[in-house]
Amino acid sequence: MKKIQIYDTTLRDGSQGESISFSLEDKLHIVKKLDDLGVDYIEGGWPGSNSKDIELFRHARDLKLKHAKLAAFGSTRHPRHSVAQDPNLQALVEAHTPVVTIFGKAWDLHVKLALGISLKENLDLIRESVAFLKSKGKEVIYDAEHFFDGFKADSAYALATLTVAEEAGADLLVLCDTNGGTLTSDLRERFQSASQHVKSRLGIHTHNDAEMAVANAIAAVQLGAVHVQGTINGYGERCGNANLCSVIPNIELKLGMQSIGKENLKQLAQVSRSISELANLPPRQDLPYVGKSAFAHKGGIHVSAVMKAAAAYEHVDPALVGNERRVLVSELSGKSNVLYKAAERGLKIDKSSPAAKLVVDKLKEMEHSGYQFEGAEASFEILFNKLVHNSKDFFDLDGFRVITEKKGAAESLSEAVIKLRVEGIEEHTAAEGVGPVSALDRALRKSLTTFFPCIRELRLTDYKVRVLNPESATDAKVRVLVESSDGRERWSTVGVSENLIEASWQALVDSIAYKLKKEYGSKGKGTKGASNE
Amino acid sequence: MKKIQIYDTTLRDGSQGESISFSLEDKLHIVKKLDDLGVDYIEGGWPGSNSKDIELFRHARDLKLKHAKLAAFGSTRHPRHSVAQDPNLQALVEAHTPVVTIFGKAWDLHVKLALGISLKENLDLIRESVAFLKSKGKEVIYDAEHFFDGFKADSAYALATLTVAEEAGADLLVLCDTNGGTLTSDLRERFQSASQHVKSRLGIHTHNDAEMAVANAIAAVQLGAVHVQGTINGYGERCGNANLCSVIPNIELKLGMQSIGKENLKQLAQVSRSISELANLPPRQDLPYVGKSAFAHKGGIHVSAVMKAAAAYEHVDPALVGNERRVLVSELSGKSNVLYKAAERGLKIDKSSPAAKLVVDKLKEMEHSGYQFEGAEASFEILFNKLVHNSKDFFDLDGFRVITEKKGAAESLSEAVIKLRVEGIEEHTAAEGVGPVSALDRALRKSLTTFFPCIRELRLTDYKVRVLNPESATDAKVRVLVESSDGRERWSTVGVSENLIEASWQALVDSIAYKLKKEYGSKGKGTKGASNE
């Protein structure tokens, strides 16, 4: 089966997307996820342009990648520098990646305009830069920037830039539709000309400005490209890059070629969603293959038919990409999902019991009002135990008050006061924090630690806020997700309210309840000095 | 110039999109907007399936459309009904539209599975239904549902269904990729077979399940289709329909054919955004041609070049589709970005002045500590004026206190108290809100409205929270983005702090400062009754 290389540039081109900015931690997470997914190349960044990217390459060296090769990205040498003295090329070498991707100009207009040099000089830049990187032992991928526009303007020159890169030893030539406006028909013609002109293997790099990035990438593969560059979820500058979450399944399931392989393909929906979480962008429900709506059936005419024969209404089986069918008006799917989820966590329930119906109904109602239990399994488990086993709260809240105060130009200060009872014993205390949620969290834990010493081990490791209906502005509902750890296990909890403090409170209380359940079992409220069972 | 018909089905297929539901009022608004835009057909709904759609057609009769023709949508007759007694066909006739679009089955699998009749009987259904509607004086558009999958399964039968519809008098045959999974290369082959087989004019209807809807529609036009069906913003079931906001400019600006015409094309970005408002969905910034990011430039390497020659970096002129170029201020960029941004907003500064350096340095420092000014241009402008023109605050804050209280199991309540002075006159007031930020926002505006009545017009239209270092959990820094509107303009502001209330406060204050600057100019603090300059 023909193998197509997948080259991911989420961290470089993808992070050019408006409102995307990844922290170093985010980037390292993403590198690992992409490696697990089985992509062949991961472009980590542009070390010559961004000092943060240098840091990434330094840390990435310690990651033991299973399959993917890291690539550093940069441009051909500056017209005024020799290759040996060019800071950009130096930074590429010093990134210590096995692969370097350099772009050179294929469009005469850009040579004159952006570089301000002669067409001949640009060929020298390309030749020398590629040869220099080859001499340093790198695998060199050559990106022919603006190839398709360049070909339209001066086809002989665009082709000449490819020849020079080929002769200098580039391992692969990638034809780029950098401005993203090329129609599939034009791209096909120009790609064919290039493939007749050079002997090298070709790759394709497309942007979505005419909404053709994926179709163009696939058309190039059909014409012989062996390498596709793109980003997860199509993130990228302007209208984004070719979306690998569509390119990969199109290659695997429609062209009958191999990229990451059928087994890895099942991770795709999960990878798409977790990278959108790291980008702090709401996952797009309508994304092909991986979106939550991609296999959702609405409208009376379809639903019963879908259940008869899914193949008649779905272009591929959702399980192949790790997604699932949803029938939007059916309660059956909800129930089987919930029971599946419960079984997965070792929670036992009889399918046909009234309790099962109670759980399904309650979850539906809560999801409708904004809760999300995917990624908040501890809250799911607590809710389940309350409804099915009638488990009790570990404490009773009398009340709390959280105050944030600002005096003149000084920074705001926050303080929380809390009064609660554990088996009738009252605790009334207060704490400060850097913000209102921090203050509330501290006050709550302070008040409970005397009863349940194990709470000392609890740390909050992640805190996320999503505004659910942003158009309602400060009156909008917010969903808070809290991740906690006790050094041995991590768990996540959720809260939803129009009041951010209330939503945070729900998630904090669930987090503590989960910890106490783990330590003291299901016997409900503990006592001072209750021991681990 | 060759004319391509645009057939909009936002109201029917588009409203199948998950989380889309239009009221009758919304639909009538949309009909008018589409007519103004110059589309040729507007599919209003399916009167035989949805009683709300019947109401739409009743009201739509009173609209005086300038150009567009209304179409009612429905299926061929039911196998057990004669055409004269079929309720669905009756409803189509009674919709009193000049155009009726009916779909028939082109895929043998669906004939057997969904209709449960013989292949021959299905041909009768198509023939009789088309002939009946023609006898009622309708323009009949025939949608060949699942044509491309049907052709793959049994090409002779799929073509036979077209012949029958043609012979019965259909005015146009539309080939549909109903499941949306057809690759462009396959679609081209099958489209060509159909166009060789029938004499009728052909149309194309595609879905986006393989992320090829737009490319497929354009490929069909290049092969002779004279009619494209799609939806505004690509709304639709699962992954959506062909996005007319990309199809139309591709036809007008890339194929050199005519659809709505160059003059109307300038409305496109506006129509896209207002229909997303009516659908109550946030406008997708990365939409080709019409999205807010479609012509946004980020990254130092581009910006100085874009300023030299936009055509080198933009596939079309944004003004042609009513969009605009934006240069984003981000930490990747240097001085030229900042100065361009300033110039764009009419802020004057000498490139080589110490003030210019001050602005660039301050922005870098703030971005490093978590601020982000792309998408918060109003905060950029306020900061710029402070640094360059030494502009003064409109009020002095003595202090505020925000209290969130919870009693037992009741929902939390929030209240804010604020004390501030405008030109020495003190205002001390309080307000409640659904959460702490809402309470603070209300108290702030309440206290200022007496001095600056124009604040009454101000509405917050969007509120976003991003936790910047989530691993620090509730002690993490948060960035708050607030979007505001006064009914004429929208602007965005930003705040960053470890304290969410403090971060929100900064963004709220900037928002109000921007409004006041707009109304009262740069003279600093206003007075009670200050008038518009």
C-alpha cells in the first residue's frame, strides 16, 4: 500500500492562527500527542525568529519520540550573510533536530519585493542554504513558498527554483500554496508541470483561503505527492492550513493509501479535541470526521433509516476515526452511552432499573444546561453514586462569603469566609487568595483539613473557565473545569452557573468529595481522625 | 460572461445544522437579506414536513422580492398515494411559490431501504411527481438525492432517474452529494457521465463531510453546471453544506463567471455576519473571504511586506467581498506591526521618535506578562494615547468591593460597591449581578452614567476568560477579553491578572474609556452633562 508522509505544522503555522498562543508546556504536550498519533514529522517552530521556539527544541530533545521526527523551520540565508554566518541558519543547526525545513521564494514578485535582490541571486540563496544544511547532516525538506502563484507569474522561474534545490541535495520538495487562493484545477496543472520537471519526491502545503485546502492536498496526492503538510483542526494564519483531521482519513479511507495507519486513525477525534482544548478554542462541532456533529443525525426522515443501515447515510463508519454516531432525538443512544461510561469506571447498574433511567434523565438535563462530563469523570462518578447509592455529602455548608476589594490603583485583594459542619461540628474560618476562587478554595480546604487530614495531599493542577454563551457577556453561563491530584491519581470535576464563584464552588466541592470517597469509602460523612479503610 | 445561478438553502438544509433554529421572524429577515444579496433562488422550507414552513410561505408572499424566486422543497409522491392525493405534493402546490424543488432517489440502496419499493416503481414516482408539478405551472427543479453514491453503486440506474425527470419536464437537474463523502476526482468523472447522458441544464448540491463541498461545487461549475446550491456560512446538517460565502467569490473572482455580480459581492461579509447573528452562532473568524481573520496578517516577516504590496500576500482584494485587511499586533512582530496598527487606527506617531520606542517596549512587556492586543484593539488605542499623548483617565477610583455570598444550598448572590470621583465629584453606589463581574460592571456603569449619559448605550456583547498557566490552578493568571457595542461600533478590550475580578475590571474600564474617548474626545475627564464635541 502506498505510504504518504504526514508533516504536522500545528506548532509553527498553526500557532499563526489568530487567538492561538501555546505555552511551552502546551507545545510539549502536543508533540507527544502527535507522536502517539503516528505523524511522520512534527515542525516545532522557527528558532531563528522566535526565542520561545529555541526553548521548545531544547526541551523536546528529552522527549523519547516513538516514531515522529522533529523539524526546525527557517528561511534561506539572508542576502547579506554568507551561509556560515547567517544567524537563521545557525539557529536551525543548533536546534539539533534530525530534520530542517527551509523555505525559499518561488515567485519572482516576492524575490524583487520582499528580498530586493535579483532572480539569479535568489537561486544562489536556495542552492547555498540547502547545500549548507545537507553538509551538516540534516534531512532537508525544501518548501517552495508561493509556488503556485509563482508558477502563474513566471513558470520557468518557479521551476528553476525547484531544480536548484534538487541539485543542492534537498531530500524532498514541497510545493506551497502560501496565499491559499489556488483553485484545484489550476493546482493540478501546475503540480503536474513540476512533477515532470524534477526527479525529486514532492510534497504539498496548502492554505484554505478559497476553502480548497483539503481538496487541493488530496488532488496533489492523487497526482503523486508523497508528503502532506497541514495542521490539526486546520489551525493557521487567516483561514488556516490544510486540516490534517480531514486529510488523513481521506488518504486512509478514500484513497486506499497509508499514512498514520488504521489503528492510529482511531485516535483522531480525541487528538482533535484535546488540541482544541490546549488552544483554548471551543472544538468545532461541524468538523468533518472528528466533530461532534459529523455523524449526528437530525430530521425525522433520516433517523429511523440510519438505524436500519448506517452505510446509506454515513460516508464512513465513525468508529474508524474514533468518533461516534449521535441520533439527536433518540434517548436510546443517551442511555447506552451513560451505561457504557458507568461500566468503564466500574460503576455497576442494572440497565433496565429505574435508577438507570434516573441517571440518564439527570445527565441529559445537566448537559442541556451546560455541564459536560467528558473530561470531568470524577463529577460523573459522584453524581452517579448520589443518584444510585444515595451517598451523602461529607459536610453541610452553612454559607460562605467571598470578598474582592480594590483600593485606588493597588491590585485587588480577595478573602473568603466559610462556615460549615461535619457531623454537627461547626467550623468557621477564613482565608486570603490571589483571586476570589483561590481564596474560596483555601478557606474550604482549611476548614475541612481538621476533619479529614488527607485533604492536605490534594493539589489543584488545572483550572479552566469556558464562557458558554459569550454573547450574554458578563451574565453568561460559565463552565469551570478543575483538575486535582493527590500525587497518585488525577481527577477532574465540573461546575456550571451564571455565577463564576458558584461554578467554581461546585467543581471544588466535587473534587474534595472524590478524594474523601477514595480515602474513606462511601460511608458518607467522616469524623475527625477517620482512618483509611 | 457566463451566468451561474445561486440557489440558497440556508433556511431549509442550513437549519438542519445542530444548534441552529430560526424563528419565523429570523427567516423573513434572512429572505430579505438574501434577496438584497442577489441570489437567484431562496429555498424557504419543506411545507409537507414542517408546519412552521407553511407559515413562512404564507408570510413570504407579502414580501416584494427584487430578484430572487422563492422555492418550496419536498419529496416525490409517497408510494401509496397518487399524485393528486399526495399530501406532500399538495403542500408544495399550496405554498404558492413560483418554484418547486423535489428530490427523488438516485441510489438503488435507498429505493429498497428507505422506500421499500422496486427500482421501476421509483422511476414512476419521479416521472409522475415532476409531471404533476409542471401541470400546475411550476418551475420544477429536480434534486437527484445521493446521485454520486448512487452512480458508484449502479450508474445505469442513477442515470435512468435523471432521464425520467428530464422527460417529465423538469427545468433543471441537480446532482446531489447528499452524504458529502465524494472526492473531487470521483465527482468530476460522475458529473461528466451525467452531462453526456442528459440534455438538461445541470446543477450541483454538495455537503462537506470530506471537507470538499466548495471544491466539488466549483469543479462541477467548471464542467458545465449552471446552478449551485448551498448555504450562507456553510451551515447544514453534520459538517454542513457548500458554503456560498466561498462559492460565490470563487465564481466571480476566480472563474470569471457571473453569479450575484461584482456590486452585490461587496455585501458578502456583512451578510455572512448578520446571518450568523440571526443563527445565534459566533461568526467564524477563519471563514474564507468573509471571516474577520481572512485578511489578517501576523508574524513579523509578512507585515512590512504586506504594506509594500498587498497583492503579493492576499489572494484577492478584501474590499471586493466587503471585508478588510487587518494587521495583528502580537509578540512575534516588531516595530513595523505596531506602527502599522497605529496608522490603521488613525493614531499618528513618528517612527523614529522616543515615543514609538516607548510604545513598542511597553507592548512587548505587557504581551510577555499575558496581554494580547490582537482582538483587543480598543485597549491598544487607549494604551497608545496614554503613552504618546499622556491622555488622562476619565475618573479616579477610590475603591470597590465585590461580595459573593452563598447560604446553604441556595445559589450564590453577588453584589458590588464602588466609590469613584469624576473631576472631584464623588459617587458611591452599589449594584447586584448574577456573578461578581456582572455586579461590578453594573455598579461601575451606574456610577458613571450620571456623569456620562452616553454610557447608557453601551452593551457588553462578549466576555471571554482564558487561564494562562492552568497548571497553577486557581492561582493562575487569567486574561479577560470583553467586547462592547454602542449599536454603531464594536470594540474589544483586555485585562490580565492573577485575580479574575481585577482582570475583568481592567477590561471593563478600558471599554468605557474607549466609548468616552469616542464621544467626548481626548480632553480627559468629562463633567456632568459634557456634550458631544
